[in-house]
Amino acid sequence: MTNMRMPRTGCAADLQEEAQALVFADLHLHSKYSRATSGQMEVQNLYYWGQRKGIRLLGTGDFTHPEYFRELNRHLEKDDSGFYRLRGSDDQVLFVPTAETSHIFKQGGKTRRIHMLLLASNLESAGEINRALAARGNVASDGRPIFGFSVRHLCKLLREIDPQILLVPAHIWTPWFSVLGERSGFDSLEECFEDELPYLAAVETGLSSDPEMNWRLSQLDGLSIISNSDAHSPARIGRECNAFCGPLTWQKLRETLLRRDRDIFRFTVEFFPEEGKYHWPGHSQCKISLPPEEYRRLQGICPVCRKPLTGGVASRVEMLADRPSGYHPPGAVPSVHLVPLEEVIAEALKKNTGTKAVQMMWDRMLEEGRNEMQVLLFMPEAEIAALAGDEISQAVMKMRRGEVEAVAGYDGVYGRIQIRGTGGRPAPEVQMSLLR
């Protein structure tokens, strides 16, 4: 039921020298005005959690929602960097106006469902974008509004309003709502965006893929590959993010993504992609999860109920890849795979997240260890042991080395990452295949 994972591209120990110069940026999250989102998702709480997590730059999320947009204007003020700070606060956490839009439209004889991430240059520009979108759909219905026009049309419309805007296809592999998703996407970015393709700033991996998987497609070579949390609650911000060599300004962020500048864009922080809830094909109703090769052999049909399985990100990458696994494009931005500190502590203490013992240790480590990124990436083993004990320090070191076992997520069910040797929380029961 599990398979061993070893380190991918990045090694946390190699990053120590530039630790103090790094700016961690999480550019995709949501506000309390999006469905299934915590009521705590507002900029005051995001500021607190950004400090706790070590995320210096946060997307605001959901600037298209009228009420939230009013809150952003009320609570944020412009910083010299071109970003925004919480009004009256310091610049330890800065904000950039961001939003996600959902598009359901017909193209090429098929219904497409695609999400786009928008980064506006300032709140004035965001206001103009809001007025244009409000004339084309109900922006007040949800923090992630739904439109019936194509993403190509969106790109053209928004570039005319704000030539500085950054446009990013969101979580590009998710089966149901993404540009390369198996159920409602395209086989290529060019097919989707046509003449607007050169204006995309980047693509977003999503939780179920990582840069290494995306490197297998030559069609993505001309784009930056970024990773973000897509958080719906404050504790989830930074679970995936991007590390830039600071100081960072709006203009430098924009130029770095468009030019794929490795001197500034240092690495991404990733989930182990198996933990994402669409990594493998499967059928949650029948508790069936299959590796890509078995999914192909079954021709996408569930062996229990004989209905179509939900395809996974790993199988979709295999379907579209034109390079072998392990290919490393020249100049590609590396990645580091981490497990959130709360989960590391729970594994080491053999307790569930959310329990009092785990929460108390989490708070203690962050109070004395500065922030979560510092603890997970840079704090020496001896310091962690002195602060939290040998079990937790050893678990952090194993996580850094990629010594984990994975049960892949499938069909909306999150996967399971267990640090080797901890014997932590029991893994969920998943029937991997009836053919084995």
C-alpha cells in the first residue's frame, strides 16, 4: 500500500547560505467569501499566519468579490515595494492583489472547465478588472466567480485593462477544473490560449504534481513553474510556495516570472505530490486507487462498479509527456519537498494533528524557532533536538532527506505521507487494486 520516496531536486542543507535573503511567496489562496473556506481568511489573520509560517509575500485572494475588495482597500496601504502592507503595521508580511476565476465554456466541440490565477499590479487596476468582470458575470456570488467565456478571451480582456497583469493557469493538472485536466481540459496550452499563449506568466503545479512531473512536457519549457497553497484556511498557507532572492518588488516579481530568472527565483516548496487528492486515478465510492499503468490497462473503468474512474494527475502526465521520467531541463528552477511542521510533529509524537500535545509543541517550536520555514528548512538538528526532543528532530531530518512512504491521493481523497521509521498515525485504508 505504500511506496518509498527519496529526495527529488533540492536539498534543504544546500540552501543554508542564502536563508536570510529568501522571500517566500504564496500567491494563490482564498478569502472567507469563497465556498468551503474558513471565516478566518481575512487579511488581519493572514498577516499573523504569514509571520508564523515564514511567508513574506501573500496573495490577497478573491479581489473580485465586492465586499472583500472593499475590505482590502480599507485594511491595506501601498508599500514602497509596490506591494501592500496591513495598514499601520510593519512590512514583515506584504500582499499582492490576486484572484481566481472559473471558466466553463465550449471550445473544440467540448465543454471546458478551467481556473485562472490573476495577479494585479495594484488595487486600482484590480478595481477596473472588477468592473469589467461584473459586466460579464455575477462576481458577488462567490470569491471565485464563474464565467461562461473562454480563458483566451479573459487574457485579452485583462491585458487591455492592465498590461502589467500576471496571468497564470491554476493547478494545471486537476482532472475537473484545469487547462490540462483529463476531464475538461486541453492536450496543449497552445490549443487553449492560441495567440494569447505568449502573454502567460507561468503555470501552477497544484498539490498533486510537482515541477519534476511538469518538466516532462516540452510545451511548458517557456514558462515559469510556480507552486502555491490554494489555502482555504490560515493554517494551510505556505504548504506550497515560491522562494525568491530578496529584496522583492512588484516589478522584480513580474520580470522574474516572465524571464524565468534563476538568480532571483531560487526554488519552489512542494507537497510530496502523492499527498494531493488527485495524484492517482481512482474511484472514492469504491475505495479503488490505481497506478497509471493499471488505469491504462483497465481503459479507465472501475473494476468494482464498471463506471469510469476519475483520472489522476500522474496518469495524465504520462499521457501527455514527451520526455522520460527524471528529465531535467537546463536552467529549471529546483524544488524542495516538505511535510507541514504540524504533521511532522504528529508523526513523531504518534498523535493526530489538532491534539493538544501537537498544538502546544507546534506553538513552542515557532515561538523559539522564528517561523515554520526556518524550522523545516534551516534549523540545525541539534537546535531542534534541544527545543523539541530527539524524536521530532530526527523526523525533521528524515523529511528533509525525503525518507518518507506514500499512499497516493485519488478522486478527491488526500493521500498519506508518513516519515519512515516514525510509525506515526495509521494510514487510511485504500484498496490499491483488485488485480494484485
